[in-house]
Amino acid sequence: MTMTDPVDGRFGEFGGMYVPETLVPACQELDAAFREAWADPAFRDELDDLQANYTGRPSPLTECRNLGEELGCRVLLKREDLNHTGSHKINNVLGQALLARRMGKTRLVAETGAGQHGVATATAAALFGMECVVYMGAVDIERQKLNVFRMQLLGTEVRSAESGSKTLKDAVNEAMRYWVAAVENTHYCLGSVMGPHPYPWMVREFHRVIGEEARAQCAELLDGGVPDVVTACVGGGSNAIGIFSGFADTSAELVGVEPAGGAAVGRAVPGIVHGSHSYLMQDEWGQVLEAESISAGLDYPGIGPEHSHLAKTGRARYEPVTDEDVVEGFQLLARTEGIIPALESAHVIAWLMNAREELRGKTVLVNLSGRGDKDVAQMMDVLS
Ligand SMILES: *Cc1c(COP(=O)(O)O)cnc(C)c1O
């Protein structure tokens, strides 16, 4: 199986473009512009150059001998934590900013939960000399003061989303509303493989570099072979789809790890949220439920449509882990390898611990989506 281009915006029964009529032309314009740019070698060269000299790609592949010994399997980390701004998010944001400029847009609007996507977008806006507005739930603004200040330092205007639960899903609603009103000069820089077509596909293409690099790095290390298991944490699912896309056509098992309090696939109810048809957490009336997780970056009640498709067809599976396990995984990687992971990425380490019997003797490739500097203060509270 390979991951193909969704010409009609669909991954099996999932995906689509469920947006207000006023946004249909904007999505269509974006689809056409992305297709054209992605087929243009000059666009690819400029993005590759940025990824090499600004982001710091290729990110290394690190073999974890101590952790491997402790768990009884071979662990390889794809080091997205070493990218500029500290996670995989910059891959997507630089691609979208470059595309926006090519489309003649002068302003970016984005949503953010924990603030990581907001910071990445603000970074790209500063680099390209674009205006930038980031919506963030009022509750998250209070919880993530440091990232709010980072965005402001980068020249971005942070706006508070005051509706609903005042968290990420409300920030997405507000950002979409802003886009409708300002679509002429504004690009909506969406932060994961979700939302209406073309976002789930376009964002995957911008993160495909993770999987392509890792495939080549694994081939070098494993004598042309592939790992037995490829795994990543899943919020909306962008870092996971990035690494999966390098291995979908191999024998490697693909495993996404979700927070138990936000397990959109685990609860497996299909519905429509934020412009696409996918699995999401909802009540009996179809109202979207709040996700709850120790890591604000995974606090999203839905999952990208391509993941729903991969789950339904059995090509990938999705496993939940609890917050307590995540706290243990966070400390385990720090202690054994000298790498403090983002709490999101620590979900995968927690799954390795839980699945130890199943993984014995296997080679496991982990996408380490981000670094933990941002989470150290929170963990100090949790552990004291
Ligand atoms: C935002 C974020 C995630 C979750 O987003 P995905 O789209 O699921 O990848 C995971 N890890 C880190 C470090 C993040 O910042």
C-alpha cells in the first residue's frame, strides 16, 4: 500500500471538504495552488534549501542502546526534536508560508492549542515578513503564557477565543471565521493533517520528508532493511503521517499512540468536525467532546481523516496510553539516553514500556516529535 494523492479529497470514506459555502472557493484555490507548486522543481528547491539551512534537516537517526537494553528491543529515534523551534511543526509551516507568498497572500492566520503551532507559524511569518494572527483559547492563553509571549516577541498578534470551552477546538472555529472574512490577502496556516481538503493531504506532503529521510537512514543502518515497527504519537496526526508515509509500502507495522483521554480512534465514532469526515469524540447528540491529556499538544478531540482510513483498513493500529504512563516514559528517556522528550513524544516511550513483551527482539523506529524544554516546569509540579 502506498499513500496516494486524494484527487477528490477523500481517503476511503473519510476526508472531504465540509465548509461553509463562502470558504469553498478558498479551499479550491489552495488545492490548485498547492498542486501547481508541488509539481514545480523551483518551489521544491526553495523549500529544501530552507529545511536544510533554517530548520536544520536532515534530522539525525539516533540508536538508543541503553533504552533498548532496558526494554529488550532495538530502539531508533528520528530526531524531530532537534529542528528549529523544537518539533516537527516547522516542516509544515515553512511549506505553507512559502506557498502563501507564492499565492500573493501577505498575512497568515493560525490556531494553536499548546502554542507550539502558533510559535512555528509566528516564526515563519517573521522570516517571510508577513503579518500573523494566532487564535488561542482563553484557557490555553492562561496555561501557556510563555508561548504567548514567544509569539508576541516574533511579531504576532495573539487573539483570545472566548467561545465554547475556550480551548483548541474553539480557536480552530475562530481562525476559520477570520479566514472567511479576510481570504483575499490571508492564508490559513492549519497545524495538522486535519480540516477540509486540501489540508490533510498538503500537510502530509510537507511532513513526508520525515519518513523519506528515516527510510534512507534505516536502510543504511539495517543493511537495506526496514524496522519491524514504526510508531509515533497522534494528536491530529501530522508527525505520525509524516513518518508513516516513508514506510506504508513496506512490511513495517504502523502504530499510532493516543492519549487515553483523547483516543479518537479508540472511541471510533465517525462524524464531521472542522471541515472533514473522520473519527472524533462526541456525545450521543453529536456534540464534540473535550479531549483531556497531560500534554496540551495532543488535546484534540478528532484525528486526521487519513488516519481513520488507515485504522479502518487495518494498515495502522492506534493504542492508548494513560497520563501516568506518559510521566514514566518522559523520565525513562531522560534517564537512559540524556534526551528530554516533549510530553507528546513521551506517549510513544510509554507505549514501548507497555508493549515490551510484544516488542521483544524487534527493531522499533520512534518518531521523537519534539523536545521537552517546554514541559519541564509542568513536570516539576507533577513530580514534586
Ligand atoms: C503539536 C505536537 C504534536 C501533535 O500534533 P500531530 O499533528 O499529531 O503531530 C506532537 N508532538 C509535538 C512535539 C507537538 O508539538
